[in-house]
Amino acid sequence: MFKHILALIWKKKKSNFLMMLEIFVSFLILFAVWSLSIYTYRNYATPSGLSTERVWAVYLQFNAPNDTLRGEYRELVRRTLKAFPEIEHFSYSSSNLPFSFSSSNRDYTYQGKGALSEVMSVEADYPNVMGMSLQSGKWFEAQDTIGKITPVVITRHLADILFGQEEAVGKIIGDEKAPRKVVGVVPYFRHKSSYQGDDNCAFEPLSQWDNDLLLKVKSGATAEFEARLARTIQQLGKDWVIEIQHMDNMQSTQDNTIVIPILILFIICAFLVFNVGLGLFGVLFQNINRRKGEIGLRRAIGATKRQILTYFIGETLVIAGFGVVLGVFFAIQLPLLQVLDVETSVYVWGIVLALLSIFVLAVLCAFYPSRQAATIFPAVALHEE
């Protein structure tokens, strides 16, 4: 039966080639959509390593003419914040706050290995503000900053790149001019969006230029307290500028920049696949109508309705199979060539789900025309011929 199907497919190779081309394009689209969906969902399901609940970002501009005055202003704000019972923890930070649109990168090296990483300058209370936990080591404290070697806390992802299976805590990274000692490792810190993949990040002690704030407020902190806090800080100095944002809103904004384009892509892909399905349905319906004589002859020599239905669905699946073989060939190039920094399992699941989707689409498109073919009476079909 399979050889017979192949012979008939070859006989109508021009029309079947167009069907195979549609299947090939649909497979690539579905492969991309499924791979992106699996990658995005895995990232979303992975622990973020931080909490944005009740965290406020405070952007400060002191307009200080020199570093000495900036340091005095920073201490003045620190003493003021300690007087507010509504604030549980706070930490000064560099401008690249979590879920902001700011970024700062640095290369870290160790024994010939190197990696580019996000670097944040923070204080000792930073993990309490962001709800972070350490996997190994400790967070740097004030006494750790004394000396020529700067302490640094890194993510597990960065530690794996630099040290592999070796223990990261205690290692010296960087060059001789700016050495850094790893004092702690955090398991995750996905600070760009909820859909960010596991990435490199490092935390170093606060520098003299950093004056943005992160606050962890108590439950029940109201808008009235927010306004009072902003007013109090602004009154501490002349021409100070202050802006307060809630970090959960910042996270939602960053998530939307990822989700909305993905949803638009899904809608476009769904529309394209739907149109391919309609085209495939039309081609199959027309081909079956043209083959009434063949169907009548099959019925006349004893073929049952079930056999006719199975035959035409099987023929459609074989055509679809030729289309997806070429699609699979191109799809497997991504993990083989490591085009993107994505786990191979994501591509494998993308291929499997795309194959299932194509074959389900082929069966659905072929079922009604095949069912109509199975109901043709032999006498009627042969009489029309």
C-alpha cells in the first residue's frame, strides 16, 4: 500500500510539491513558536532569586559639586531613613536597579576563562531588601571592603562558567590591577524580567558615585507615606530631585516588553498556519473530487468506507511526512551549530511538538474530504466517469 501511495504522489508531483512546501513552511513556523514557548515558560518557572514585593526604587539627584559633599548627603539621607518605622531595610545601589532599563557590564576572568557579566554596586543590606538567599559563602560586609582586593558576590551561572566544578568562594578573579575575591554565590538573580534566562550577575561594594536607593517597606505602607517620604528627603537639600517607583510595577513593565511582542508573534503565526490549513483543505478537497473514478473503482472491487477513509488520510500523512523531513533537517542545525545559547532539550521539544502539530493539522484537513470520498457510491462515481 505504501509503494502504491508513493507512486500516486509521484504521479501528481507538481500539486503535491506545493503541499509539501506549505507543510515545510508551517513546520518551521510551529518549530519556532513551540521552541520560544518552551524557552519562555522554563524561564518563567525558574526561581528568580529575588522578591519585588514591597520594594520601592528611589532615584536621587543630589546636584553635589564633589564626591565629599555627595557622601555627606548620602549619610544625611541614611540617618533620615532610619527614623521611619515603615522602612524595614534599605540599600544604596548603582543606577542599574533590577527591572530598570539601565545596565552596566564588566568582564571577569579566571585562569584564561572569561565572561561578560552585569555588575551592581550595592551595600551589605541589599540581600535583605531584595529577599535574596546565598547558595554558598557570605555577603560582603564593611570590614571586607578594607584592602586592595574587592569582595564580590556572583551568581551560580557565572561561577559555573569561570570555575566549572571547582568551589567558587575564595577564588580571585580579574586582573592584577583590579583583583576581586569571590566571597559568596547566589543561585539565581533574574533582574531583567520574569522571562529572563539564567544569566551572569555580580555584586560589588558601593562606589562613591552611587546614590540610588532600594527600600523594603512594611506591609500596609500607603501612598500617604510615600508622599511624606519623598517630601522629607527633598527638603534635606537644595534643588534635590527624587522619584519613587514600585518595583513590582517596574517588573510588570519589563515583562510586558517581552510578553506583548511574543503574543503578537503567536497571533501572526496562528493566522499563517490557519491559512495554510485552509489551503491544504481546499487542495485535498479538489484532488479527491477529481478522483471520483478511482474511488468508485476501489469501492466496486470491495474497498470499505473505512479503508477509503484510511487510505486518503494516510496519503496526506505521507505528503506531510516528506515536508517535515526537510523541516527537521533545518531545525536540528540550531542545536548542532549552537546558534543560540539555548538548551538542546528546548529544540528537541520544539521539533517533537511541531511534528505532532503538523500531523494533527494534516489529519484534520484530510478527514472531511476523505470522509466525503468514503461515502461515494461506486455506481454513481463510475457513471459520472
